[in-house]
Amino acid sequence: MSLKPAYFAKEAAINTRRNLLMAAAAVLAVTLSMFFVGSTMMVWRFFDNVTARWKNDVQINAFLADDASESQRSAAEVEIREWNEVKAVTFISKEEALDEFREMFADQEALVDSVTADTLPASFRISLEDPSMLPQVQDRLEKVAGIDDVVSAQEEVKRVQRVVTILNAFLLVLAVILVIAAVVLVSNTIRLAIYARRREIEIMRLVGATNWFIRWPFILEGLFQGLVGAGLAIAILLVVKKLAVQWLSNTASFLPLGIPGTFVAFAAFAMVFLSVLIAGGGSALSLRRYLDV
Amino acid sequence: MIRLEHVTKVYEQNRAVALEDVSVDIQKGEFVFLVGPSGSGKSSMLKLLTRELAPSQGRIWVAGKELNSLSSWKVPYLRRNIGNIFQDFKLLPNKTVYENVAFALEVIGRPKHVVSQQVPQILELVGLANKRNNLPHQLSGGEQQRVSIARAFVNRPLILLADEPTGNLDPQTSVGIMRLLDRINKTGTTVLMATHDQNIVNSMRRRVIEMEPGGRVIRDQARGVYGYGA
Ligand SMILES: Nc1ncnc2c1ncn2[C@@H]1O[C@H](COP(=O)(O)OP(=O)(O)O)[C@@H](O)[C@H]1O
Ligand SMILES: [Mg+2]
């Protein structure tokens, strides 16, 4: 069979122009769905960054009882330092705790003024060789004389992870719904294009055009809508990502905001690939139903 | 060239019997009229030959191919051997005369130089060389039918199937169309034409196959006339 790319492209362009509104709706649906797929991937990667750092960087705060004596304190410190799981122990006195507090809430004067060194407990800040040993160490710490309360970020990390999982599941469901909508809309524009060309198609069949010759312009039209949609989605996603990073680095500079370029490229590739599937699926649906030989 | 063996066609949707045990053999180069009242199965028979329809029973050969076992991807190639013309011309309204004819070659992948050589030739043959840039609505019925004949014949098919090609034309114009079909037949093309037109059948005196409602062939006669009573 002789392929005629120029002919097919021209026919596809004519189809698209004829149904500009429907084509725009289909492109928009692809854009939206791909934007959601892309942002789901980004959000997932971002929280993976954050929680990964937290996971590897777990510290335990062991607060001293206010009535703990100086000898209890030093005995505890010596004992903890000897444990194999413990990497480092830092003592934070009441005064140091106050300094940290002041720094952390520098903008909130009222709060800072209400707190004195007496209000804040002294503590040991303990980091571990192996973060997975945290529960055991935490249990042991609670039994050490003079230690009142043991706190770690572990629960926080778990809670954040739970929230992220739910958020991701939600985004994923939304993305799936939007993908289905996109397939339906692409399929619909192709159906209209087939309808608009029914006379030509009848003649093509009559004179012996092959099925693929008849189908190609419609497949190209669908692919075109898919690719334009994916391109728009990638562009929007990059802009939104940039704005989000800007905003977060102002308000939450402690977060690891860097998403590697390779991951962004991978996400973009996945979006293009998916949109080609959407477009192919949408076209195929209509071709099967309305272009049977 | 065309052969039907005990062919029966029943439309599944409404159980209408279009052909009932039809056996017909048409040689290469023949000119055959297919006559009979409305609903006697003439159009159905023509559609069976291009495999637009499949028979309910019986076997069909066209241009050396056995249609029952022909795989569907080969059907387009079968159709390239068959020209089709219709009562309603089936021209594309937004294409010129030239474009309508060229379309038939383009969509079967013929190269540009072949198209630009063959189309003017065939327009010359049907007498429309001077109207090549007209749109169908700027032509008379007879001229439109000539365009559709040009389109059917431009690929030099072995067979020409005509379904009441003069059904929408006045007698004068019909004679012109029949002359054209006769010329095409003289080039060796097998012509099978379904028609209601008594005058044409009677004046041409070619082979006549007559069908009756219910799809039976009741007469197959060389150099026949439209009906015994006519
Ligand atoms: N697409 C169809 N679906 C169902 N019945 C049909 C269809 N086409 C034709 N028929 C029936 O088949 C019979 C033959 O029709 P047709 O071949 O069109 O006859 P003719 O061309 O001689 O008028 C008629 O009874 C008609 O109602
Ligand atoms: Mg008919």
C-alpha cells in the first residue's frame, strides 16, 4: 500500500477545522486529564522527597522532668551515649530551648513574650544510627530516670504519609474520570468527522480504497488532539510547578523542593504516552462503531 | 466474469427475500440488462457482486475471485475491478468535475502523474473536457451522470455495474448515456445494468435477465426485450 502522509495530514486538518468547537473540547479534556496525571506524579514525588528526608533524619526529643537533678541528668546522658543504636546526643538546656523558640517564632512577638526559660523543658536531642530502631530506643528512653516525655517525628511522618496517600488516591480517581471523559470526547469528535465525511467515505469504499487509507486521517486527527492536549498540559504543569516552588520556598523554605529534571522529563513522557493512548482509544472507538466495512 | 450459483439473499432484519435460488453466468465483454419491478432484487444482486452484501446461500464469483471465501482486506482490491454507477450519481457536491474523477484514483493510491494523465483522457471520452472545473450543481442531470461514469471507468475496471443509471433522466438524455455505456462495453468491459426503462432495453436488444418480486429469475434471454407484453 502506498502511504500518503501529506494527504492524510491535510484531510485531518480539514476535519479539525470543520469541527473546531468539538476538537477544542476534546483537546481541553485531554489537557485537563493529563494535567491531573502530571500533578499527581509531581505531588507524589514531592512528598516522597519530604518524607524520605524525615525518615532518614529522625531525631528523638527526650524531655527532662522539671524536678530532675543535675546528677540524674548527667547519669542519663552517659547511659544513653553508650547505647549502640545511638549516633549522637545533644543536650539542650532551658535557655537554649528558649533561644530556639524565639528564633522559630520571631514574627510572633506576643507568643515570644509569653514564654520564659522556665516554661520550656530541657531535653536531649538524640539521633540514631538506624532510623528503623526508633520505636525500641523510644521505649528504652522512657524508662530512664529523670526523663519525663519522649517525642519523635515518627508519628508525624506517618500521619503525613497517610494524608498524602489519600490525596494521591483522590487525584488518581479524578485523573481516571478525566481520562475517560477525554476518551469519550475525542471519540465524539471523530464520530462527527466521520459523519461529516460520510459521502467521501462511501465513494472511497465503492472505488476500492483500503480500510487503512480511509481510517488514517481520522486516527491522525485524534492523535493530533491528544498531542496538543498533552503539550498544553505539560506547559501548564511546568508553570504551576514553578509558581508552587516559588511560593513554598518563601513560606516553607525548610522543605526539600527540588524535583529532579529526569523525573520531570519522565512525567512529561508519561503524559504524552497516555494522551496518545487516549487519542488512539477514542479514535478506535468511533472507527469501530461507525466505520465498519 | 460474473457467476452466481444458487444464490439466495434474505435480509435478516425483516426476513425480506431479495434473491431466491439465482444462478446466472455472465461472460467477459457481455452487456446485460437486469429488469423487473421494484423490489424484485436487482439492487441487491449488484450489491452482492461488490460484496457490500453477503449471500445467505450459494456461491458467487466475480473477476475470477470466489467472494464467499475472499478475506475482507481483499475486498477493496476486488472493488478496483468494478465500476459502479447509480441513479443518484453520488457525486461529491463540493468537488469539481475533475476532482470528483481524480478522487477515485487518489484514494486507491495512484501516483499524481497517473491521475493528471488519466482524468483528462476520461473526461474527453465522456464529453466533459470543457466542464472540468464546474461543480456538480452547475451541471445537468445527464452531465452529472457522465461524471459518475467517468469516475467509475477511470480506473479501467473489468466490470461496470449500473443501477438504474437513467432513472432520473429524460429519454433524450438517457439515449446519450446508453451510447456512452455501449462504447465502454465495446472496449471489452462487462456491463450489468439494472433498469426499468423499457424503451432502452427494447431498442438495444441485448441479453435480458428478468426478475420477479420474491427474487426469482424468470427469464434469461439473449437479445431480449423488456417484457413479453411490451
Ligand atoms: N437494506 C435492506 N434491508 C432490508 N430489506 C431490504 C434492504 N434492501 C432491500 N430490501 C428488500 O429486498 C427486496 C429487494 O430489494 P431491491 O434489491 O432493492 O430491489 P430492486 O432494486 O429490484 O428494487 C425488497 O423486498 C426490499 O424491501
Ligand atoms: Mg433498486
